[in-house]
Amino acid sequence: MKKFFVGVLMFLAGVAVMGQSVDYGSGKSKHIDSLSKSDMSGLKRTWDEFKMQYVIESKDRQFVVLSPYIVIKMGNNMHVGISANYRSSGWIFMDRMAVSVDGEIFEFKFTGDVGRDVFSGSTVKEWVTQPATPEIMEVLRKIAASSGSVKVRLEGEKFFDKQLSQKQVEDIRKILSVYDKLKIG
């Protein structure tokens, strides 16, 4: 099997703004095989032969209210994305999210299309995936550095609040650590 360098070039890797670097969650990456088993502990790596890309994500991503992931495409280009997921018995028609990290509140309007589906037993699911913005990267880093409470509110016509577990916070730390290890520059 051929080994491919992968990633999606969606933004510049960082820009100097008033003396500070802005992290767009994207840029050139090292080869995915440079990651150790320890780096990938608790994460999964999937190859999509149609899109010619790897996705690195938490093993529980589809069931977690907020979960970042990494996409690495041909040409060593990568980006961080986020997924927001809701599953319950009633619709909220989410279109935005608020995150509380140690009492500091951050709000985001989703830029991606929100998917909706009904499962057997009258369970509904709403989800959205989108590239991480500099603001979202900042919040993910604050979550990773937090030793306190992290809560997520998915909002629309109604809202749903969920506190992230320590494992979910640790998964965010792991994704950012892998991103930092793969990032060139």
C-alpha cells in the first residue's frame, strides 16, 4: 500500500497579528506515520480512499456533544474541524453553540449545514461538522488547559446543556497534541 502525505489547505497555518500568532487550525503537516502508538492512544485513524484523506478522531466522536478531529489530505495539508452532536427524544433545531470553560463563556454560530435524522424508538439526532476557526481553536486550547468545569450548550429553537466528562476533555487534549506534533512551522 502506498503511503500518502495528506491534508486540506483551507487557511494559512498562522498569521502575525499585533505580535501574536493566530492559529487557524490548518497548515502543512508531517507524515501521519510520524505519530507513535502513544500519540494515538484513545484515538482512531481512518483512511478514506474516495476523498484521499485520513481522519484522526476520538473513538467516541459521533456521540460526544463537542469533538475536534483532524483531516490530513494529499500534499501534507491538514486542518482541524469540530463536530457538535445532539441525540435525544425531541428536536432543538440547533444553529449555534456556547461553551463555558471555567466560567468564561464563548459563543459560535455554526457555519456548516446541520444534519438531522430520526432513529427507531423516537430518538432524534442533530449534528454539524465544520472547520475550526481561530476563535474555536482558542476555545479548544482553553478546554485542554482547563482543570475545572467545561459545559457546552447547543442552541436553536430550544437548547441542550451538557458538561464534558474528564475523558472528553482528555480526548480534546489528545487531538490538539497530535495536531501540534504534526504541524510544520
